[in-house]
Amino acid sequence: MHKAVSQPIGIDLTAAVTALVDGSPAILTVPARDLSFEACALPSGPFAPLRHRTLELGLRGFVEDQTGFRLGYIEQLYTFGDRGRHATAPSSAPHVMSIGYLALTRDDDESDKTDDEAPWSWQNWYRFFPWEDWRSGRPAILDEAIMPALNAWLDSDAGDEPPGRSLSRASRVALAFGDGSDEGGSAWDEERVLERYELIYEAGLAQEASRDGRSAHKGLVEASIGQPMVLDHRRILATAIARLRGKMKYRPVVFELMPQSFTLTGLQSAVEAIAGRRLHKQNFRRLVDKAGLVEPTGSTTQATGGRPAALYRFRYDVVAERPSAGLRFGQPVVR
């Protein structure tokens, strides 16, 4: 009989705080607590039951202490607890599990962020996931680096399939990345952000995988596959992106990121930036009109540089009118 070995458990609360900064989706980052791995970190801290009445209150306190931001919309994502998250920690240290959260804010929200030397910063989503931005067409990094490396990984004798998988590696790659036959990207599902990152990590193609003891494929330059993050923060961010992309189709969460008044063009640009793909202008306008999510303010703006554009605001009554109030945008624009 094997003797049970116990290990203390620690709980980290980690926030993927998202805002639209200069029209692009950005994530709030702070200096890494683990300086042995040069990478960005999300705001996080240990949950202390004697000090924090709830997990959410603990998270809000950490974010405000570290960045000055008082969070509005927040939801729990997932609990991450794989071994290897703290690769440099001694074996006697607690095994840390992280509870990830998605939080939405506005870049112009009031906070204690006037110090030019503040330790936090906004980082564009697509620095960490450059293959997820299809607004200018199929990202070159897919054909230049990712797909050749994944195909080589599939062709190699990289070991047996992980246990418990209902699909083969080849099937998972095809589902996550598409078959590459359609340059318009119709086979690409923008919500499979986490599946794509997990495959890149599993194949040893991310710097985090190398840190955790996985060997990268010899034909790949690790630095070309997005910026790394500490622990499994990039996995948490991938989960947050996927959640927001999916949720804005049936909940009006995109308006948590918009200013109080906006143009329809600005709203479309925001949705495209989050989804990572272009939408047909007239179809989008009809969708917004049919959904009844916005109403005109009666004012206009010339900030667009052309003719005065009408300003709109979110109709808060829509949440009470029906349970599923989102922007079910259709197929992407083929470029």
C-alpha cells in the first residue's frame, strides 16, 4: 500500500481585466511576482479566508491595491491547478491553484492611475495571441510558423495520445485551426481560443511549455508565438477572451467597454476588435436595429472626420425586456 503524501494547497485569485484602449482590446498587466521568468502577469494575489469574506471581494481588493482600478462587471471563469504552474517553487511549497476571473472596465474609468510610473500597464490582447486577429485577413503567423510546426508535431513520434481524449490530436488541430482551405476563414471559430492555445502548449511550442519542462519543436522559434505570461496566466487570458467573444452574442456585455455615448461605427469597430474579425456594415446595422440595444441621444459628433455622425447610448431597459439580449453577428467578411 502506498503511503499518502499530503501537500498544502494555496489559492490565487487572478483577474483578466479587459478594456478597449485606442480601439483595441487590452488586458491589464502588472510586474511578475516570479522574476525568474521574464513575462507579463495578470493582477493576482493569495486568497486569505480570515481577511476576505468572499473570493470576489478578495479579487476586487487585489486589483484595486495593485492598479487603482475599481472593477465593475466581473465573473468567475475557471479553476486552474495543473502541476508545473510554479516551476521554480521548492517541492515543499504549497501547490497553488488559481481561480480566474473576467472583469470589464473602461479605460477612462476613474482610478488612481495618474502616476506615469505606475507599475501596471495595458497590453494589447493580440501581443499574446497574434493568430487570433483576423481583421486584416488570415494572420501570416499561422502559415509561417504555427501550422508547419503543428503538422510536424502530428507527424512525429511525440508519444502516445494523452489519456482521456475522445478526439485524436489531428482532429483537435483541424477543429481548432480549421483545415486551411478557405482563405476567408469560414472554418475558423473565434471562440476556440483556449483550444488553440492548449494545442500550442501541448506541442511544446510556447515558452511557458519550455519553462514547465516541455521541449519545443526544433523547427520553431518560440518568441514568434506570442508574448509569454507567468504561471498559467496566458491560459487564463485565453479563457477570458473565449468567454467574452461568446457571451457578447447573447448578453450586452460589450457595452461595459463602450463610453456612455458612441457612434454605430464605433460600436461595430469594438465588436470586430473583440471578435477578431470583420463584419458586414449594413448587416451589422440591421442587427443592432432589430435587437433594440441602443437608442439615439439626439446629439452628433464630428470626431470621425466626415459628416456629423449620430451618437447612441445603450438601452438598459433591454435587459429586463428579454433574457437573451446580445449581438448575434453572422458570417465574417471575406477578404
